[in-house]
Amino acid sequence: MGSSMSYFDFSQVDWGAMWGATWETVWVTLVSVLFSAIFGYLIGLVLFETKDSSNPTFKAINWVVGLLVNIFRSLPYIILLVLLIPFTNFVFRTITGPIAALPSLIFSASPFFARIVEMSFREIDQGVLEAAESMGASRWIIIFKVLLPESLPALVSGLTVTAISLVGYTAMAGAIGAGGLGALAYNSGFQQYNGTVLLVASVLIVLFVFIIQWTGDLIVKKIDKRVV
């Protein structure tokens, strides 16, 4: 890359392509966050509900689910992206473009969020759970009327962290053909020595992260009963 590359020659930016890449990053992130929240919540709930069970079946389920969560959390994203290429091709009939990034993003973020869900449930005052049980509440009522409301601020904070991680992953996936700002920064910025595209794409990614963090903090502030 030449040392004379300018970062401020904005006439070299294709703003239509920049807007298209930004939109790709936004919707891929939002879809990934949605599915990661759903799968992560369910996985975390299974881990919490089976953790201390004396039932051999539940103990086996906890061990298997915990093992899969640890494996997928241990894999670097770029490795997971490559490993899932056959699955992605089977599901979407393509291994390029924004849609092709979805499986790897969801498989990567769901286990991460599942551990956050499990930890959030464990931080709930046991006295609250015991009181609900003593009043005859069923397990489903405890899940929806106690676990979820009591842990909601922690879950939103965890989902905010997960979403910010996904923004970074979308940029990484874009660099190897999954579209979005990462692809634009790498193909039109780095490979074509266009420093302005690199700069603008980076600024947009940072702004997107700031918006996610601000939105998450605002929601937590609204729902956290401990905040005065």
C-alpha cells in the first residue's frame, strides 16, 4: 500500500455502494442478534434448568449442551465461518453475500449469549424463586413470571455486548465475501489503495456500535428497578 494514499479524498467514495454496504451490515447484524437472542435464551434456559438436577437424563442433557456451547465459544470466528461453509451452502445455496454470513454469526453468538443468560438467572435472589415455588407456581410460571422479568436488565446488557461483537464479526465476514462494510473496506479500500473508503467504512462501523451501546444503555435504564 503506497504511503501517499489519502484518507480524505472523498471524491473517491462511491456513496451509493457505501450506503448499500451499510444497510447490509445493519440488517445482517439485526437478524443475527434476533436469532442469537432466541437460541441463546433457550440454550441458557436449558443449562440453568438442568444444572443441579439429580435426574440422569437432565444431567446428560446439561453435559451435552454445555459441551457444545464450550466448543462453539472456543472456535475463532474465522474458523467457524470456514467450517460452516458446507452447511451454509446446503441451507442457502450460496457461500457468498450477506445471507451466507448468517449461520456463522448465529452459531458464534448464540453460545456466547447462552452463558450470559445462564449467569443472569444464577444471579437472581434464590429467596424470590423459593417464594414462588412455595406459592405453588409451576416451573413455566416461574420461568416467565420470575426468571425473565428479574433478569431482564442483565439480559439486555448481555445482548448489547453480543450485538457489538456481531458488528465486528460482520466486518470480518465481509472481508472474505459476505458483503457489508467489511467487504467494501477490504475490496474497495485495502485492495484498491483507497484510504478514504477505509476511513468512511470504519467510521460508519464505529457509529453503528455507538448506537447499539446507547440504545442498550437506554433500555436498561428504563427497565432496571435498581436505577434511581
